[in-house]
Amino acid sequence: MGAPRMFSSTWFYAFDLFGTAVFAIAGALTAGRKGMDLFGVLVVALVTALGGGTLRDMILDHHPVSWIRDDTYILVACLAALGTVLWVRFTRPLPSTWLLVADAFGLAVFTVIGTEVALQHDTPISTAIIMGAMTGVAGGVIRDIICNEIPLIFHKEIYATACLSGAVCLVVLKPFGLPGALDTGLAMLTVLGIRLAAIRWHLALPRFQLLGDR
Amino acid sequence: MGAPRMFSSTWFYAFDLFGTAVFAIAGALTAGRKGMDLFGVLVVALVTALGGGTLRDMILDHHPVSWIRDDTYILVACLAALGTVLWVRFTRPLPSTWLLVADAFGLAVFTVIGTEVALQHDTPISTAIIMGAMTGVAGGVIRDIICNEIPLIFHKEIYATACLSGAVCLVVLKPFGLPGALDTGLAMLTVLGIRLAAIRWHLALPRFQLLGDR
Amino acid sequence: MGAPRMFSSTWFYAFDLFGTAVFAIAGALTAGRKGMDLFGVLVVALVTALGGGTLRDMILDHHPVSWIRDDTYILVACLAALGTVLWVRFTRPLPSTWLLVADAFGLAVFTVIGTEVALQHDTPISTAIIMGAMTGVAGGVIRDIICNEIPLIFHKEIYATACLSGAVCLVVLKPFGLPGALDTGLAMLTVLGIRLAAIRWHLALPRFQLLGDR
């Protein structure tokens, strides 16, 4: 979903592609539940995997958008989607626990990358936090909109809150100049930890139910 | 929703923030009617308040988008949304008449700002009018799309027509070089007047009902 | 939908405007089936006609977006939409076969233009193919999202596959440096041929139906 140049370290690039693949799988499965055809599955997978980073780069005027220059992203997302279709058709359902954990990991990577890119553009801290969370969740939101559903993340287990917390953690640790990529690592662990805890114990935010009259 | 530099006059900045707050309240209320959680309410409020200006700036390549550099917009929108949640939960429904009037005022501000920004980019007049109306209505359209509804403005009382009229008014008055911000003020009054009249007397555009066969 | 400068040849400009008009008609008809008012019809028509090219230009940072400088696009789209409303209201339904053929032609033009613009920006080949297909189909996808439907192209007759094939054809022929605009013409014929065959014989891609458990 668009690692900035400073993340060109092999590790982060690998993480980024892993997140792209995982999000593409989630997209393909959602499209499958809607009975879309092969092309629809591919599009929804691409949008889920690349949508968040693309929206972020367009808003920040951060060009070129990652997948415009490096088509590895498109290839990885398409292969992941096709693999999902073949796997589900010819074997058995994907193990949903693994998927949720992989998805949480992708979320952590994308959030950290998004926050970093925003900070590189000298945005205020609150903007950087929002851009980080947006990078993590926007792909899934667009996916749900295309599939004609109210985005899951707005009424299910804690999801975006995990992103926000991770982005806050990164922004707070940054000024201390920790050695290695320790701040990045801790921020990712924050996202992962909150998200996995939410899944395990079905934690959810309070709803804001408003009936009838406005 | 993104006052351009030329509007840095205190008055217009205050108007802009007021419009942002009002649109955020409208977004929070829509999200509440869908039973979203706290985070969903915040996102929908932000999108409603900042969506129109962001889309305009991305299309015009007008960077940085206002809230990227000045996080007052995000703060105002979030506070307005949180305040709405608390108010509605602990007291009583918001007075809908006040809200409609405030919303009409926000619409007037955003339309004028949008038209001005487009004109600054030397667009043709018809493009500037469309960009003005888009700045006013796009946030609400994206809000309704996220909430899985057909956008209100396409089948309810006159709404976008008020924006279009205000933008036309501004474009027509501009060349006369009126003193002060008289042209801007008259354009805003046009939007306000038409919108309030539409609310008061339930004015609506004719529908284009097309049944069955295409 | 945004012919790049290199297409300023009169022919291509005319094709581009023709595609814009046809897509605007398709948008107006969809809005009509949803009982939108006149303004909604206009917006949906504009979005269908200009959405794909605008999204492409924003992602590629290809500014100014065509209709920002040349308001012929807006005029053509609005006139086509208004004409559709008047025609359908006062005479009889539009002949759907003609519409489908015209739409296929618009699709061919937009796909070729989209692929060319992407190649001008030195994107990898796979990115150019995806941008070409996106230019052709995104307008219709956004239209269906606004109208609160799952995008038609994801579960009906072959549509996007025609775009993809045309874009592949253009990318393959390009290096041979054929005389005239032979490569462009052949790519357009590919889109047209596949799409018309799909309509004629109701060809569809296999669906990826996934029930119940994920």
C-alpha cells in the first residue's frame, strides 16, 4: 500500500507486500459473498489492497502513488485474489483465525507506513494520526461501499481504534529517536495487540444509537 | 472546508470553521441513525465536513489540502461530533430547525469558497460553478454513500440548486469589482435564501421517474 | 473523459466527446430508474461521463484534469442528460440496442485514452493496462455506487474484460510503431468486438459464489 522511499529497506517492503496480499484476500472473500464474477473479485481485491494508500497519496500530493511505478503491488494483489478463488473453490474455506491475525498484521503495517508518510510531509501530528488510520482502514471501507454494505469497521469489534492507537504511539515515540526501528515496531505491536484482544474477547466501542426523530 | 489563502481574513476563516462544525454535526446525526459506533460517528462526521473541499482540492491539484496543514479543521469537526453524541445521549434531540438553518449557512460558505478556489485556478466559468456546488454538496453525498443510502440531495427539497444559484451569482458579480466582499456576501445570501425558502415551503425539483424498461 | 494533449487530433477529440455524451445518457437513465430529481440526474450523468478520467488523472497526477480547462466536456454531458430526460418524458424509451452499441464505442475510446495517458507517464505495462480499464469502467462503478446498487459490471455480461483486452492489445502493438493510429484503432476494435459479442450471446464470466462461512 505504498511504502515511502525511506522504507525501502527490504524488511519493510516485504511487510508491505504481505499486507497487500492479505488485504487482497479479504477483498476477494467479500466479493465472493456477493456472488461477483472473476473480474469483480479482482477489482474488489485491488481496491481493498491499494485503496487506502492511494487515497492517502492523492490527499497528500505524494506522487507517484506506489503501484504506479512498481507493479509488484498489482501482481501480488492479483495473485492473492486468484489464489483465494482457486483455493476456496477446490479445497475448503480458509481458516478464519489465521486470516484475522494476518489482517491485523497488514493493518499494523499500513497504519505505520501511513503515519510515516504524513509526517514526511510535515503535517501536524493530529493530521498524521488520521492519515495513518485512514491508510489502514480506507481500503476496507471502499470495499464495503462497492459491495453495498455499511462498512464493517463502523459497527463491529474495535478495528480503527487499534489503528489510531498505533499511530498515536508512533507519533509519541518518534521524538525520542529510539535506536533501530524500535518506535515503528512498538507502534505495530500496539495495533496488533489491541486488534487481537478485540477479536479474542469481542471488544466493541459503545454505539451511538439514535432513533426516529433527528 | 478549505478556505484558500485569499480568504485568510479572520471573518471568512471563522465562517469556514462554523460550516465545518455544522456539517460534522449533520454527519454525526446520520451515523447515529445507522447505529454506528463512536469511531464510525467520528469518521462520518469528518467525511461530511471535509469531504467536499478535499475532493475539490484533489481535482484542482490545489495543495496542500486545507486540513493537512491546519489541524484546526479536524479538531473542530471532532469536537462538534463528540458534542453531538453527548448532547443527544444526555439531554434531548437537537432542535431540527436550528440545524437546517445552520446547515444552509454552511452550504453558503462552502459554495462561495469552492467557486473562488476554482476561479483562482483559472477554470472556465461553468467549471467554477460546478466546483462551487460540488464543494457544498460532496461531503453530504459521500456521507450518504457510506451510510448506504441514496444521497438525500438527489430526491429531497431543493438543495444543490441553491448552491448552483449562489455560484452563478458570484461568477456574474465578480467582473463588476464590487467594494468589500459584497459579491461574496450576495452569493451567500442567494444560497441561504433559496435553501431556506425550499425548507419553509417544501419546494422540490420535478423528478425524472423512469419505470421498467430503459 | 480526458484526451491527453497528444490526442488533440480532431478525430480523437470528437470520439472523446461522443463517449462523454453516451456515458452521460447511461447515467441519466440509471438516475431516472431511481426516481431522482433533475439535479440528481445531472450529477449522476456528469459523474458517469467524467468520473473515470478524473480518477485516473488524480492517481497519475496528470493535471489539469481535462474538464477543468475545457468546459466542452461539461456542456456535452449536461446537454446529453437533459436531452435524455426530455426525450424519454415526451416521446418513448430510447432504443436499448443503439444505446448498448454506443456505450461499447464509448468504452473503447475511454480505454484507449486511459492506457495512452498512463503510458505517457512511464508506468509499467501492467499498470497502464489497469489504468486503461479503470478509465473505461470507473465512471459506471461510481454511478452504481451513488445509486446504491452493486456495480453492474461485476456480475453481468463481460464488460471490463473487454477493456482489459483492448488495453493489452494496445500495449502489445505499441512497440511495433504501426503507421497512422493503427494500433489505437485495433485496440478499439478489440474492445468493441468483445463487448458486442458478449451482449449478443450473453457471455458472462464465471461467478465466484461463496456462501455462508468465510
